Amino acid sequence: MVHKIAIVGLGKIARDQHLPSIAKNPDFELAAIVSRNAELEGVDHFTTLDDMLAARPDIETVALCTPPQVRRQYAEAAIRAGRHVLLEKPPGATVAEVEWLKNLAAKHGVTLFATWHSRYAQGVEPARAWLADKTIKSVEIVWREDVRRWHPGQDWIWEPGGMGVFDPGINALSILTHILPAPVLVTGAVLEVPENRQTPIAAKIDFVAVTGHTVTADFDWRQEGPQTWDITVKTDAGLLELSGGGSVLRIDGQTQLAADDTEYDGIYAHLAALLASGESDVDIASLQLVADACMLGAISKVEAFIE
Amino acid sequence: MVHKIAIVGLGKIARDQHLPSIAKNPDFELAAIVSRNAELEGVDHFTTLDDMLAARPDIETVALCTPPQVRRQYAEAAIRAGRHVLLEKPPGATVAEVEWLKNLAAKHGVTLFATWHSRYAQGVEPARAWLADKTIKSVEIVWREDVRRWHPGQDWIWEPGGMGVFDPGINALSILTHILPAPVLVTGAVLEVPENRQTPIAAKIDFVAVTGHTVTADFDWRQEGPQTWDITVKTDAGLLELSGGGSVLRIDGQTQLAADDTEYDGIYAHLAALLASGESDVDIASLQLVADACMLGAISKVEAFIE
């Protein structure tokens, strides 16, 4: 059965990732676009979600690709209209609202899928499998990229709820919480907030795993030149390195895998499986770590950021 | 059966509240104090929790009255030693650590009680009962007190994890989440952080209840003179006012109840009931709201606070 799907929010992530992965996947048919301004040639267009929900009862699934600040209201409307919902990351602006949406979806008998695209990078599952029976000694995350390159003109990332550098950083945390066999807890954080902005441009976070080892995270949006998305895990059986955001896996310096980016293909394959089984997949662990880092963190004001 | 209990952290809250309520309650016997510096005449004293756990296997319950930053390690040690644990509020410095402690306690078959003393203010249960069948239109929280009067010399409240004005503010949220019939979600927040401190001295938070009405919270630590701890609820059937931190209840201006403070007596009565039934009571809803407000909130730097 082919699932008709609508995309809400036709911004950069929808165009770069969702459209190509939906086009490639025979389980889905792009049936509508909801966007105030943007249209897509040859696809039914609505300016509001409510209009689409009313006009197209045949569209059973909605992919929310809007900024996180408005995701809850859209998700609520779609769920109450009996539609399945895919949430771009982060799944909401607060943890409590995502937990509540999860309960609401269960009540309405629809699938809610809070996606974490980095978990579908091709080195992630092999890393998880390799770590499962190792004793971990420490983990180091370095996630440094150039905000001007990856978020051009996206003012919402600097508004409250936009998360700032946690927007990419949460990708690392979504991998971390997936590949480690035990939970990690925030023990300290320093958040660097530009004096003209509301959200951090850099963050350093200390964690402890409940099994005892430490984890450090270094998130920075000011890195020009080569970009760094690395997770390094020291174990009793050697060194595991995930780099390139999870697409390259090395163990003790030997490359195990260096794969193309197929993250969103993985997301839509998993969505098809969830729709087939009638299940939801809502893991808030990495969002909770960000909220905890914000509650526990010290704020350091740094120089203004001018895009 | 009388339960032997140890207090860890003999600070202001232990002396002002825990000691008198334990002394009054025939279900408990104060059997030890754990404190680096402070001792209590006639009670067994230990400088470390590990020493107490090793020396006194007969003490089945531990009340953690330390600042929140160190609560997790102590709770973990006590739970792993098979002891029941009472946590002062807030139950931890992060939400994830409290969730993890809850799972750990379940695994070890002991009771974990995350206390919220304001919920035992005598107007709270009548307010909850009255609101249960009303349609709520809006809620206004005003929680303004003088930090110099209530937290003299407590530097930990200004350190990361000390929560600042959320330390009293979470009392209001613990009442709110108890008396309202439906969950509330943070939609916006402004946190005022003194330029020489790490945690907010004031905060304004906007919430929406999932049933649609708004909630506003105004927390401020700079109020001299009369102190304000008020929650006002407008409903279709009249106005409910909880004041004095929950000890005074008025409906449409008519005083229903104006009671003495017996909050900690209520805590120890509930602890006895939990120990008798073998249950835990760990509600993280109000801590989650604070974490969400910190993640979603805008930071505003305000003038230095000198105690």
C-alpha cells in the first residue's frame, strides 16, 4: 500500500532531504504541500494545515518540517484529525510537549515518529553493535561547524526555542544515546550566548554515564574551514571513532565503513515500518539532555554574532 | 513498626523542618546525622554517607537534605545499599537523573520519595477537589519573596544547578501541576540573571494547558516587605485563590480555610504510608517545566546581586 503524505513547511530541510527521500521510496506518494509562501510544481498546495486536513482526508500522514517553535500546534491538529505524524528534529521546543503528543497519538490510535536523522548515518548501527559488549572508558564529542554555511538566513535558530548550537549538537546526542548501552546524565555545562542573540553559539557539556565513565561534548558554531562531527569512544578493547556525523567508522584507526549520506532514506524506511506495525517511535532522551544542560548550565555572554 | 531514619545534610531545611516533623511522628526515630561539619546532641554522627551505610545497616531510610547538586550520588549510594530514600526538593539537578534514580529504586526494591513540600499546604487538596469539575479560564501565579530573608548565605542557590529563583518558584509549580486536572506546557519564558551570578533572580513564564487556557508565572526574589505566594484560578464557577503558599484558600473572596503550616508533617505521614505499601512517589512534572523554561527561555542580564 502506498501512503499519501503531506509536507508541512517547505524550507531547506524539506527540499534538501524530505522531497528526494520520499520520491525515492515506493511506499510513499507526496500528495500535498502546506506552506504559507512556497509551492511545488505539480503537487496540491495549501496555505494552512487546517485547510489540507479538511480537504484531503485521503492523506493519512503528515511530515512536519517547520521550525520547532510551532511544531506542537500542528502535530496536535494532525493527530486530532486522525493522521500519522512525522516530526523533524528537535521534535518540539519543550520535553513536556513531546511527551504529551506521544500520549495524544496513543489515545487517537495514530503513529507518532520523532525523527533523529543522524541515527540513520551508516556507521551508527555498526558502532552500537560493536560497543554493546565493550567496557567504555570515556567518550569525547566534538561537533564544530559553520552556522553561516548550514543555517543561512534561518533567524529562528537564534530565537527562544530555536536551540542555537544545540540544533546541530542534538544530532550528536541522538547518536550518543543510541550507541551507548547505558544512560548518560548531565553534570555540568557552559553555554556561550552572543550578546545580541537568545540562544547559544557554543556549549561545553560534561556528562557521566550511569556505568561510571565520563562523556564530554564540545559544540561550536564558529568553525570555518573543515567541519568536525566526531564521536570518539575509548574502550577496554580499543578506540572507536565515528566521524563525518556518523558516516565514517574507524576502530583502532582502521576504517570499517565510509558511506554516502542516506539518513533520510533510513527515516522514511522506518516510517513505513512503523505505519505497517501501527507503532510509534518517540525517544526524548537527547532532548532531555539539552533541557537538563540548559537548566544546569552556566551562561557566558560572548561577542555579538552578525550573520 | 518504627522506622529508623538518617538525615544527610544538616542545613537550614533539615533543622527548621525535618527534625521537628520527625520528632513529632511516632512512625520514625531519628537514628543518625550525616554531615561534614554539623552534629546533633544525642544522635549518632557520621561525616560521610558511606560510613553511615556501612556502620548502621539497621537504618532503613535516608532523608537527603543536601543541596540538589550532590543529591544524585548520595541517592545512588543509599539505594544500592538497599535503603529507602526521601529527596528534598528539587529532587535533583537534572530531570534525567531523577528518572534514572526512579528506575534504580524500582530495580533495588526500595521506596524513592521525591518530596514537594508545598503540595502538603492545607489549602492544596481542597483546591484540587474544587477544581476537578470546573472549566478553567486562566491561572496566574505570583511568587515574590526576599532571597536575603529566606536563603541567607546559601551560595549554592546561585551556582549552576542551584536553580536560583526556581528554587521557590518550583514550589508554585508543584502545586500547579497537582491541582490542575490537565498538563501544562511552557510556551515562553524570560529569565533575569544577575550579571555576577549563574542562576536567575527573576523569571516570567507563559504556559498553555492542553485544555487550552493560559497560565502565567511571575517569580521574583527581590521583593522586600510583605511576601507574595499566590495562585489565582479563574473558572466558569468563580474565582479560586490560594495564598500564603497554599495555606489560605478563598473562593469568590470567601475564606474557606486558613491553616497553620504543617507541610513537613504531611511529608512524613506520606513517607510512612509509602514505606508501608512498598511504593515510590516520584513526580518530575514541575522539574520538567523548569528545565523546559530554561531551554525555551530568553536570558536577560540584570544588575549584580550582592547579598
